[in-house]
Amino acid sequence: MPCCALQTQVSKIVQQDPDVAVVTSTIGAGGVTVNQGRLFITLKDFGQRRATGDQVLQRLRKATAKIVDVRAYFQVVQNINIGGRLSRASISTRCGDRTWRS
């Protein structure tokens, strides 16, 4: 099955979770590969959902594990974006100095 169809399957499963507010889906890593995809998932505010973030991710892991040819990795991250670059690391930052000149 093409990567796009598999990504769509995963995205639909995530969107059906009652504690998920928003799902954004992208395919390709840095415009080079099309056999990888990313989902950015926003959960409902804690007062509006029944489960913790970890509990939601456990549910999503179990639900997406049933899709043949897909290995989905879910992790809780803080929603603070400072900068960085695309990588498989859970944390990637880039710092600079205003006085630095090339």
C-alpha cells in the first residue's frame, strides 16, 4: 500500500480518539524521503478530556499497531518551539549568538 494511504489510515485513527482536538499530517522527511510521515497531535485541554497524555498515547499505540506495514512511534513533547532542525531525536535545538558573523 502506498505511503500516503497508510498515513491517511493512521491519521483517521488518531482523529477518532475522543481526547484528540487537532491532527496535522505530513509525509516526507525534509523533502527527501516519502517513506516517513509525521503527525502533530493536539489534545483537548485537560479539563475537557478523560485521559492523561500518556494514556491517550497508549490507546493510539494499540490502535495503530493493527495497521500492517506501519510502525508508529508516539511521544509526548512540550509545545514550545524555539528552533532546530529535522531529526529523529526527541529534542533538537539550535542556538546562536547575535554578535557572530559568517
